[in-house]
Amino acid sequence: MVCTSVSCLWTIFCLHLCFYVNTGIAQNTREVILLDSKAQQTELEWISSPPSGWEEISGLDENYTPIRTYQVCQVMEPNQNNWLRTNWIER
């Protein structure tokens, strides 16, 4: 029997996915933190575009730990195109 309907193919896909998860293959992945800006107490010095579109400020997180963050100014103005770029992040 050849399965060609969308629902049949979807069922086969879900069964394969369940097998993949249950065998532990997907559970062997680990989380890697590439950038933790909470550890940095000085200026982050990220590249902003436009240069006047962002403001770097100090604040507190949910545990009242000082953190550095960026806030964008004039978000209600039309045609906003604000970008932030970090320095090189090694794996």
C-alpha cells in the first residue's frame, strides 16, 4: 500500500519524529551560551545603526543584579531601521 495523501504522510512523519525523540537522540543535545552580557559591567560597545538610534544604559534584572542593555529611541517614528551588532563571539 502506497501512502500519498497529505494526512497519511503527516502521520508517518509524526511517527518518525516520536521514534527519534524516544530513542534519546534528540535528548543528547546540550545548551551552549555564546554570549552572556550579564557578566559585563562595563559598556558593551556594540555597533549600532544608526549611531544615534540606540542608547546603552545600565539597569537591574529580576534579581536586582546590574546589567547593561540597549534601548532604541524614537520607536514611534515612521520608517525605523535600527540594528545592533556585537563583536565577534567565539564558540
